[in-house]
Amino acid sequence: MNVKRRDLFRLPFLQGAEPLEPVHRRPQPAPGSEPGVLVSEPGAARPAVTVMAYGPHELTEWAVDDYELLRQMRGKWPVVWVNVNGVAHAPTLAAIGDIFGLHRLALEDLGDVRQRAKVEAYGEQTLFVIVRMARLAPELDLEQVGVFLGPDFVVTFQERPGDVLDPLRQRIRASHGRARRCGPDYLAYSVIDTIVDHYFPVAEAYADRLDALEEEIVHRPTRDAMTRLHAIKRELMSLRRAVWPMRDALNAIVREPGPLVTQESVVYFRDTADHCFQVLDLVETYRDLGSSLTDLYLSNVSNRMNEIMKVLTVFAAIFIPLGFITGVYGMDVEHPRRAWWWDLPFVFTLMGATAVLLLAWFARKGWLGEDR
Amino acid sequence: MNVKRRDLFRLPFLQGAEPLEPVHRRPQPAPGSEPGVLVSEPGAARPAVTVMAYGPHELTEWAVDDYELLRQMRGKWPVVWVNVNGVAHAPTLAAIGDIFGLHRLALEDLGDVRQRAKVEAYGEQTLFVIVRMARLAPELDLEQVGVFLGPDFVVTFQERPGDVLDPLRQRIRASHGRARRCGPDYLAYSVIDTIVDHYFPVAEAYADRLDALEEEIVHRPTRDAMTRLHAIKRELMSLRRAVWPMRDALNAIVREPGPLVTQESVVYFRDTADHCFQVLDLVETYRDLGSSLTDLYLSNVSNRMNEIMKVLTVFAAIFIPLGFITGVYGMDVEHPRRAWWWDLPFVFTLMGATAVLLLAWFARKGWLGEDR
Amino acid sequence: MNVKRRDLFRLPFLQGAEPLEPVHRRPQPAPGSEPGVLVSEPGAARPAVTVMAYGPHELTEWAVDDYELLRQMRGKWPVVWVNVNGVAHAPTLAAIGDIFGLHRLALEDLGDVRQRAKVEAYGEQTLFVIVRMARLAPELDLEQVGVFLGPDFVVTFQERPGDVLDPLRQRIRASHGRARRCGPDYLAYSVIDTIVDHYFPVAEAYADRLDALEEEIVHRPTRDAMTRLHAIKRELMSLRRAVWPMRDALNAIVREPGPLVTQESVVYFRDTADHCFQVLDLVETYRDLGSSLTDLYLSNVSNRMNEIMKVLTVFAAIFIPLGFITGVYGMDVEHPRRAWWWDLPFVFTLMGATAVLLLAWFARKGWLGEDR
Amino acid sequence: MNVKRRDLFRLPFLQGAEPLEPVHRRPQPAPGSEPGVLVSEPGAARPAVTVMAYGPHELTEWAVDDYELLRQMRGKWPVVWVNVNGVAHAPTLAAIGDIFGLHRLALEDLGDVRQRAKVEAYGEQTLFVIVRMARLAPELDLEQVGVFLGPDFVVTFQERPGDVLDPLRQRIRASHGRARRCGPDYLAYSVIDTIVDHYFPVAEAYADRLDALEEEIVHRPTRDAMTRLHAIKRELMSLRRAVWPMRDALNAIVREPGPLVTQESVVYFRDTADHCFQVLDLVETYRDLGSSLTDLYLSNVSNRMNEIMKVLTVFAAIFIPLGFITGVYGMDVEHPRRAWWWDLPFVFTLMGATAVLLLAWFARKGWLGEDR
Amino acid sequence: MNVKRRDLFRLPFLQGAEPLEPVHRRPQPAPGSEPGVLVSEPGAARPAVTVMAYGPHELTEWAVDDYELLRQMRGKWPVVWVNVNGVAHAPTLAAIGDIFGLHRLALEDLGDVRQRAKVEAYGEQTLFVIVRMARLAPELDLEQVGVFLGPDFVVTFQERPGDVLDPLRQRIRASHGRARRCGPDYLAYSVIDTIVDHYFPVAEAYADRLDALEEEIVHRPTRDAMTRLHAIKRELMSLRRAVWPMRDALNAIVREPGPLVTQESVVYFRDTADHCFQVLDLVETYRDLGSSLTDLYLSNVSNRMNEIMKVLTVFAAIFIPLGFITGVYGMDVEHPRRAWWWDLPFVFTLMGATAVLLLAWFARKGWLGEDR
């Protein structure tokens, strides 16, 4: 049993949750530093930059070394998608920002991974969207992704390599369909939609965990059930904090698409906003469920206590009086003695009667059964 | 009593509730797949498709095999109602969508049964409404129903055969009244209204369950009462999650009916939106009631504990001192002895007085009664 | 004490509350039935219909048998007030609806007593208002009242005979003042205002109950206090559910009075809306108070438990060691014996010292007093 | 200790709070009585009426007996401030209402001291404001004050003599500055601002009480701490209920000042609305603090229980086995006897070892310390 | 262990929190005093006033003694930043207010440190912003800062010397870049942005404290953990109360920048408003986390109680019956005696069997392990 308790903290998803593993703890620009000034993280390497440029009939893709090549591509392809796997290297951000005309404040926001999801228009030429990408690996990982949409480009910045966008890349490579014919606004939508849709398997994983916990709490509430419930609640809080502003941001695009988003794409963004709402709905329901499980757990613990107390009370209330009777007969007091065949049956009858009466009383109270 | 506990998990509506029986667990399109592309569920069969076409004076009804017949019916009948009992077979969806000009995103939404209720206009030609149909069978079953309203047709998609619309069908068949004279907007309203009105018996079933639970918690709080209360709370969460967006969707129709809904029908939709509000009101009240019952339960458990402790304390506090007295007299210590007719009455008087004093003290504290 | 518990469920207002006595359980139209079709409740008798027609100088009043007489009265009197004491008899509803041009959906709503309070304009000729009339009899009774306001009439439908409008009738009969000079909008206001003002004594009755409960919970928390608190909470939920939409409905009249309500009467409706707000305020405060009382109760129960445990612990911790000492001296082990005047004082001193030390320790812990 | 408990209910501010001392319990107009008809409270005497009339250079002040004199003053002074110390005497209300042209409904509202704070314009000539004046005397006293603002007058109605406006009167008497130069709108602002600012010392008194309670709950949680916390919570509810609508009312003046409030004064009213917001902020924080203290208290009570149980368990678990050993040696069973110098040391070693082992086990569990 | 408890109140951040160390307790203007009249705090000294005047190419900085010099600087430098380290000295406020044309009500608000953050335009010439500056020193310190923005100046008023603005000052001194080229609106933004960004390290300190607490509550819940949790909750309430209105104020600037804020700076203010939102998000999450930790703590305390009770029950339920058996054999009753080699084994077998049976029963119940 001791083992069990020690093992508790080796359970995969509690570990993931451990010391409030904070989404917001990487070195931040010091308060009071110049706004819009990009500062490299110490020791940050040049991030991997890949480009995918395509039109309805052609597609080219490569890893970029010389950023100036990007400048030359602009205007030659209907859609240029640049993906940067890291936000800690200031010169890269500055160079790419310069090529595509991205606002300094937006680039600075990339480096600060505490951002809430948001949409911001910088002039008529760029729309800047921040979203969070959710994965379970196995702990909840909420990576910030910045998406810049321009008239002929999409630039995406991720915190680190590895993402959920591979199915999208496959689709673009394979398809000569919609994905290739549409402009950069449809690509930006596709990126965001893929990220949002990835919340569903994550949310469902929590549903599974809550199911397992519920099963456990109903049948045999253990102490670590509550610890795990707390861990789940905490991750749901993070999830909610990630999704809530995303829904607002997408609704803002739907309401005021601006010049960069075609009316046709608005229908798609509306669909993604709906998906955000569904995720939020699920998360809220799981939170409510978590509260209800807490109540259930506490009531089960109290019931268990009642059961323990009933056992103690029944034993004590029966045997202490009987013990008293034996004590009375054990007193070293002068008393008239009678033969054993008279005295002994009497005392056993007395004790038996006492026990039976008390048992009957407890039975009437319903304390002898297990549940009541 | 043991039996009882084991049986607990065979109670009909707890079983229904069991492992968080999720409304959202059928195979979903993978995140990142092409939007608007319909994918069949593996092994999905062609769903049953029925058509009911009518005008004020004629009515025809049959099961459809060749979808092209549907195309030929358009324009020949004032109202064509096509009902599809399944959303997992992509070719059927595609064929029907093609005939009636339904938007691809809307058809895709049909396949994803996690949708919140919503209303969406796709151009001027179709209004797409998603609602949830509630049944107790005996567990809560929330089936997603998609309703397409066009200028001369209504197409309804259900997740599976079996629905609550039979009274409506009877009414159309029987009546030469309003139901037959009005256009497809009135039919769409009738479908939605019938579905919404079915929430009332469902909500009332929860009222009955809560009544029974309340009765039980007031008189004899058992442990499975709390488990059942939790199950009810969870189903009420689902119910609320189903109704809440439905109200918003219906209000959206009332506010902006668009070209497909006549002003006359708006009054009817407003009535249905009111019914949604009433259901929501009931559900919220039951949720509040559930919280209050939780408090009541916990306080009753604590009171019960107090009762148990009082019994233990009274027994222990009386008999342990008495036992001590017998112990003193049982000590194997040299002492001056007196005749029994002197010593024995003394010790019994001492013990009696102790017991009486303690009982009096407990009585003054009110610990001897059952309730205080 | 046993008696007390059994009696608990005979207390007047708990009985009223008993099995969630639902405001909404009379036979309802089956889901899917034709909207706007009036169905009689089986066995419903013709309800009593009274009419009061008046102008500044004349007044006539009688019980109506032949509804056609009502049609003849229209246009002859400035104000005609028809009151119907029952909504279960469809022919009556249909006849009166026909005479005054009331919309079918509104009439159908009358029969469904689950309605939330609302205001609905049906064209320019009738305004339909649903409110709830609160009474304590002694349990909370929330009767639905439908008010139709037309250019020269007011029709009120009540669920059953008996209402709170008699003071209003007296005022109309007696007065040649404002009540008689003003039009039907002022009469409709008067009806609604009288109904709303009747919530104040009802709310105050709950204040009294909560006062009594608070007194009881502070001084001697019993188990049925919590049961009664739960009953009060439940009735406050119903009250809130009745008043909340009423405020919205009245505000809707104030914001958009429509052609039937004169500007002068709007001031009066605003006043009534304010009263609704006051009632809501009171109810919300009582609900908060109920929560705080729940906390207080639970803490008192825990404190009581602590007190019980302290008594048990003090007795057990003192007498069990003493008993052990007597046990040691009672052992049937060979030991060197000494004269009684040496041994007996020693053992009693030992026991006395043990008891005194333990008592001192408990006193330092503050466990001997009653409160801490 | 007994004394303490009894004294609990003599503590000044609990007494104030005692049986929910309701702000709303004076005789009210019966529901259904004619709106706008003023009814005297039985036995109500003529209230004291004082008038202060001033311009930049002159000031006159006296107690009014003949209300007709007030009519003659109108138009002769830039500002006439009439203050009435009582709202129960209908003829006074009627007379003053008649002189200054006050609306009947507004006058009726004065008599009903359950009003929420509000602002109402009656035509272009009067603005009617209801606020609540807070005092601790020592219990919370929330007196309703009605303020009528006209083109050349301010009329204030208080429930009873005694107010917080004396500093304002002094300022008007003393100053030849702003207070005297400005019009009646500035006077109305000054009255309301003085009343609102008086909420700050009241709120701070609650902060002090909560500080004291917190100190007590952290160090030595007693049962009456919870009772007092409940009393504070209840008064904070009343406070919140008084301030919340006041903020709305003041914001309404700022948004739509109407013809009676000059643009210059709007800045001042905005400042007062800000103060309302600050008070509300404080009250909300104290309510949150109260909840947190409840949690803290309950956890402390549970901890205390744990401590008690540990003492009981340690004593019982050590001495009951030891007692059993003595019992074994006390059995009156034939057994081979050995010399005392052999048997006695054995049994004491056995008992000592048992005790030491158990103590070591409890120490390892951390049950011997006080806190864990 | 006793030491521990006493030490609890010496922990740095609890001390900081101690008697609700109120942000709002400095001597305030008495309610009813003339609005806009500045009153010195008794004994307040002249605060330190420093000025920093700069344009793109020049910068001058000095401590001001004669306020008239400030008047002479106006118009000579593009940006004049005056910083005043104290708000208690009325003549200084009056003099500076006079020089820069600041509104009296705004100056009065400076002296009242209970202000919520707000933005107020006084005419076209000054914008008045109140924000709160957060520091941990080590307790939470929320200092009020007033910022006046004019066409060519920024005046900042702090409660006391010491601030978080030194990095900003360094930047202005060092840079010939943006900070020097832009106007006073950019300086005002920089001041506010620096203050807002300082909330991040503060919020993160609370995250660290909650992490530590969580670790402690999961592994070994002590009583002072709850006290510290309460202290953290209280400080989070203060933090929330400080940030919430700040976000509203900044949004108000973004929505209606007015003539003093250039369109270019609005982008920057929007960024700062976003940061406020992030802080608020963090604080709300920590509050939710605090609630969840409270639940976890309470459940752990209850579990601990169950563990204690199980130990007691197992010991008592085994040894009390055994003691009873020894008591029976210790009775001084005449009985037929048998040889020791018969009687003694029998009684020991009886006792052993009893103990084993009871242990088996408890093991089946799972009471012998540590966790369940």
C-alpha cells in the first residue's frame, strides 16, 4: 500500500501536471524594456525555416537558409507559406519581419509565449493571429502559434519543432482541389482550423480520464483519486484559458473580415469559431462534472467514516458494558458465595441478554447493515 | 445490504449514465482533413430515405431507393419533405446534397454529431438548422437532427432510425388544415417544435427522480442516493448543453428570419424559442435543486455521524469509569476487609451514583434524545 | 424525540413543499400536437366568466352565461373587463377568443401553465401578457394569469377561482377617480401591479421563516432545521423563476409600449417593473442568506462533533490509563506483598497524579471548556 | 466558558444583526391599493421641515410650520433646499408635492422604504433620485433618502431625523465659494456625494471586523467566530444591495443628465458614480474574503477534530492492548506459577515493549506532534 | 512542533498579509467635505519632484525646488515629464496643478488612494489616468500612480518614493530612438506599459507559491498550508481588484483616444490592454486553482481522519473483545476448575481465533492498508 502512494506521483499525467508546469515561464522581456525591440533568448540557435509555395498547378517546397530568397519569391507564387520553428532568435524574426512587412509589436508578441489568442490588423497589409496548439504528450502541451496573413503569403511561427499540421501539408501536396486553388486566406483558415480541430481528441482524452475517475470514486474512492481529479481540473483550466480567447478572436474575423479575408472564406472561419465553441462547451461540462465528482468524493469519504464509526461504536457499546459485568464479578469484595451451577449461568445469561438487547437496538437503528 | 450495493449499478438510469456515455464519441473526421469533404463511416450502409410530398389537397409518401426520383419531384409539389435516417453514408449525403443544393460544410457538419444547435444561412436558398432530439430510453439520448429548409423542400437528417416525429406525420396525413396549407417553413417549424416540446416530458422525468431522491435523502440518506444524484446532475448538464444553443438558434431565426421564413411563421418560431427558454428554466432549477440536495445530504451524513458519536460517547463515558471502579475493587492489594453486607452496597451505590450523574449531564447536554 | 422527527413532515410549509409540488404538472398538450389547437382537459367544466364594464360615470357587472352577450357589449362601454376563472375548457377559450380577436397561439399558451411570464404583441389590436400570481396558502402557490389588452377591453384568464384582485375590484366599484376615468391600458396595469405587489408579503413571509431558522441554527441546530432550509431554498427558486421573466416582460412594455399603452400609463408600468426588481432583490438576498446559513449550520454540526469527541477523548484518555493501573494491580502474578497501609495509598496517589496530569494537559489544550 | 456563549448574543454588532432586522418591515400600502394615493402611517405626526434658501451672497434658514410660505419663496432665491424628516405623514407629502409640482407616484415611493436606489425624470421639471444613507449605530442602518431636483429647488425626504449631511450644511453656511455660487443641481450632487462618501467609513468598519475575525480564526477558531462571520456576511449583503442600484442610478444621470443638470455638474456626478464603484469593489472583496474565511474556519475545525482523534487513538491504541495484557495475567485460570522475580519483570518488559513499539509507529505516522 | 505553529506567523508573506493590510487605510477626506478642495495630510513634507525634459536630440533632468521653473519650461521642450513622489502635500499638488492646468477633482482623487484605475478626459487639454503599480516587497504592495497627459507634458504622481520606472528612464536617457522621437502620449504609454508589465513577475511569484503549496498539500497537508492558501487568495483578490479596472481604462483609451493620443500610439495602448487581460487571466486561473486546492486539502484532511479512525477502530474492536474474554476468566465466580494444561490453551486459542477472525474481516474491508 505504501508502494501505491509513492507510485501515485509516477502516474503519467500527474507528472505532466506536476509543479503547475507553467505555460508562461520562459525568459520574458524585462518589464520596462523598449516595446517592439526584439531580444534573442541567450543561446538561441537559428530556427528551422521551411517554405511551401504553390498555385493551382505547381508546388515547391524547401528549407530556407538565406532569408533573402524569400524576398525574391514574393509576387511569383499565388501563395507562399513560410513556417518558422522557433521564436527565440531575434535576427531571424527581424529578417522575416522585414521581408514581409510585419509590425514590430507583433513580432515582439511572438517572443512572449504568455499571449492570449487574438486577432490584430496591422494596416491593410497584414492580419496577425495568435492561437494555441494543444497536444497531449502525454501531459497537456499548449504551444503558441503566430499566424501572419498577407495578400500573397502566410507566415507561421511556432515555439518549437513538431506540430499538428502535417495532414494539412499532405493535403496541399496531394490535392489539386480547393486547397490549391484558394488564396492565402484559405491557407490561414486551414492552419487555424487544423489546430482547433486538434482540441477535440484532447478534450476527449479528459472525458476518458474523468470516466475512469468516476468509476473509481463510485466504487472505491482512494486518496489519489482526488489528487488526480485536482490535476485534471488544473489542466482543464489551462485548456479553457487557451480556447476562450480563441473563440473571441475567430468571431472577430467573422464579424470584420477586413480586406485580406474573402467573403467565401468567412463561411469557413465561422465554422471554425463554431468548433471553438463546441470545445469550450465540452471543457465547461467537464469542469462541472469535476465539481460534481468532488461532491461525490467528499460524501463517499464521509459515508466511509460513518461506516468506520458504526463498527467502532457497535463493538465498544457491546463489549464495554459486558466488560463491566465481568469487572463486577471480578471485584475482590466479600460477598455471599453460591455454587457455580447457580452463579455462572446467571452471569452468562445476563451478559447474553445485554448483548442481544444492544444488538437489537443497533439493528433497529440500521447500523448493522453496510450501507445505511 | 451487500446485495443492495451491488444492485446499485444495475439501476436503469445509472446504467444509462454509466461511463459518461458520451454524446460525442463516434468516429470523427481526423483533425486536418479537408473541410467539406464527406467521408463514410467504415461499414456504413445506405440509410433509409423516406419522402412525403404534399399540398393542400394531395399527399404522397414512399421510401426512396433511386435518389434521382427526388430531383424530379422538385417543383411538382408545394412541399417535399425528405427524411434520412443516418448520416454515416457519404454517397447518400452527397447525392441528396447535390439534388437540393446543400452546402458542403453543412453536409460535413451532419456527420459530426458533436455539433451545438445552430442556424446558418447558406445563401438565399437554404437555411440549415441543427437541433438535438431528447429521449429517455430509459437513459438520456440526445440525437442530433439536421434540418435543411429550402423554397419548396425540407430535408431532415437523423443519426439513426426512430424519432419523435410520428405525431407530426399523422397530423399531416390526417389534416386538411393548417399543416397542409402552409409552406415548407411551417413544416420546418413543426419539426423543430415537436422536437423541442419533447424536452418537457424528459425534464419532468428528472423532476420525478429528484422528488424521489429528495424523499429518500430527507428520510434515510443512503450512499447510493448521492451516486444517483451525481448521475442526474450529469444528465442535466447534457440536457442544458443541448437546449442552451437551441434557444439562441431559434432566437436568431426570430430576429433575422431571412427570405425563406414568412412573417407569419416567425410568430410560431418565437413560440418555440419561448418553449426552449422554459425548458432551460426547468433544467436550471433542477440543477439548483441538485446543489441544495447535496448540501442537505452532506448535513444529514454529518448529523448521522454526530448521532453515532453520541452513542459511542455515552456508552464509553459511562462504562469506562464504572469499569475503573470495578478495577479498583479487583486490585490484588492488601487492604482491610469488611463484611460483604457493608462493602457491596457501598460499591454499587458508588457505581449507580456515577452512572446517574453522568446520564444527567448527558441529558442536560441533550445527547440522549435522537435528534439534537 | 422520535415524535419530533415524525412530526417534521407535518409542518405546514414543508408539506406544501413536499414532493416538489410542481407548478407544471397538469396534463399538457402532447408534443407534436397541432399548434394553436385548443384541447379541453378531460372532464373540464365551463369556467365562471364575469364581466365588469365601466366608464367614468357608470358601471355594470355580472356573471356571463351566453358569451354572445359579450360581443354585443364591445363598443358600448369605454372599458370591458372579462375575467375567466379556468383555462381547461376549450370551447370557452375559443368563443371568447373569437369575440375579442385573440390569437390562437396565445390561447393555447393559456392552457399550458408552464409558461414563463412574457409580453407578446399580436398585431396592433391585442397585447398578451402572462404573469404569475403568488400566494401562500400556506404553501407557495404560483398561479398563471393571462391578460389580453385590446383597444376597449381587458380579458384575464386565471387557472382557478380565487385571486388577489378583489381590492382592485372594490376600487373600481367605489371610485369615480382615476381608476374609472382611464382606459383599458390602465386597467391592465392595475391588474398586473396588484399581482406584483402581492409578492411583497410573500417575500416577507420567507424573511420571517429565515429569521426563525437563523435563530434556531445559531442556538440549537437540529436536523430538521436543514430540511426546512432546503424547503425554503426550493420555494425561493420557484419564486425567482416566477419574478425574473416578469421583470423582463414589464421592461419590454416600458421600452416599446406599442399603440395600446398610452405614454401616461408607461410611467405606471415602469413603477411596477421597479417593484419586480425589488422583489427579485429580496429573493436574491434570501438565497444568499440561505447559503450562509448552510455554512453556519455545517460549521455548527462540526463544532458539535468536536465537542462530543472531546468529551469522549477526555473520558477515555483519563480512565483507560487508570483502568490499566488497576489491571496491573489485579494481575495474578506472584509479587512481594506489603501491608495495606503502604500499598493502597501508593496506588491511589499514582492514579490521582495520572488523572490530574492528564486533566491539566487537556485544560491547557482548552478541551475542558465548552466552546473552544 | 458557558458565560462566553451566553454573552455571544450580547456582542454589539451581532445584536444589531439579530433577527434579520429587516430594512423593509414598516407598514406598507396594501397590494391593490390605488397607485399614487398617499396614506399616512397610523399615528404619524407632522414631520420637522426645515428650509435653507441661499444665493451667492445671502442665506436664510428656518423651520417651516406653514407650508404655504414655501410657495412664496419659490422664484425669490436661486436655490431653495427643503428637508423633510419623515415620510409617514401624508398631508405633509401632499402639500409639499403640490407646492413643488412633484409627481404622485414619486411621493408614494417615498412612503415605501423598500425602494431600490433609482433616478427618474418626471417631465422636464423634476428629477427624482432615491439613495440609501448608511450609518453604523453600531448596527448597520440603511435609511432611504428621496431627493427631488427642480429648476430652483431641492427637496429631500428622510425616513427619520438625524443624518450625515451636517458637514454639507456647515459648508453652505460658511462658504461664499463654489457651494453658494452653483445652482440646485450642484446642491443635489453635494447631498448625494456626501451620502455616498459615508459608505467608506462603514465599509472600513467591516474591514476591521473581518481583520479581527481572521486573526481569531487563524489562532483560535471558536464557535461564535462563525456566527459573527455570518452576521457580517448578512450585513455585507444589505450593503451591496444598497450600493449596486445607486451606481446604476448615478451612471444614468451621467449618461443622460437631462435639462436640470448642467454639463459642469456631470463631471461631479461621474466622480460620485466612481465612488459608488469603489465601495462596491470593497464590499465584493469583503464578501470573497468572507467565503475564504469560511473555508479556513471549516478546515481548522476539521484539523482540530483530527487532533482530538489522534489523542484518543494514541491513548486507546496503547492502553487497551496493555489492559489486555493485565487482563490475561488477571485470569483466574490454573497455570504453573513461578517466583515473582521471574514473572513480574517479564510482564512489565512485555508491556513496555508493546507501548514503545506502538509509540514508535505513531511517531512515524507523525501523530504525536501537534500539527501534522 | 509547537515551534512550528508559532513560526507560522513569521513566514514572510503571511506577515505581509497580516491584518488585511489594507490598501485603503490612509487618512481620507471626511465625507461631506468640499469636493475639489485639497487637504494636506497632517505633517506631510514637500515631496521630491523631478523633471526630465527631452526632445530627439537633447535631454535635461533635475530635481525641482521652485515649481515656477516648471512653468517656464513649458513650450520649450517637446516633452516634459514631471514626477512627484508623494500626494499628501496639498500646496505642491495645487502649484503643479495650476502650472499644467489640471482639474481640481483629479488632483483630489490623487490624495485618495482608494481609487480604482480609470481614465478621464478633462476637456481637450488633459487626460487623467490612474493605475496601480504592483510590487512584492516581499508582501504585495499596490501603489496608486496618477498620470496626467497634456499636449506637451506628462505629470506622474506616486504615493511614495521608489518605483518600477527606472528601466524606462534609462531607456530615455540612452536612446536616440523611438522613445526620444515620440511625443508625450508615447511617454504616457511607456509609463503605463512598464507598470502593467511589472504585474507579470508578481503573478508568477504567486504561481510559485501555489506550486509549493500544492506540493505540500498533496504530500503532507499541514494546518498552516490552509492559512497560507487563505493569505494567497486574499492577495489575489487585491491583485484582481487592481487589474480589472485597469483593463477597462486602457480599453477606453483604445476605443476613444481623444485628441491627445495619436493613432500610432493607440496600437501600443492596445498592446498594453492585452497584457492587462493576460494578467487577469493568470489571476483568475490562480483563484480557480486556489479553490481546487481548498477542495483537495479538505478531502485530504477527511482522509486523514478516516485513517486515524480506522486505526482506533481496529485496535478497539480487536482488544476490547479480547479484554472481555480475559474479564470472563477473571470473574470471581465459583466454577469447576480444570488443570492448567487444559484451560490455558483453550482460552488462548479462543482469543487467537477471535483476533484472527476480526483481522480477516477488517482486511476484507480494506481497513488494514494505508490508503483505501
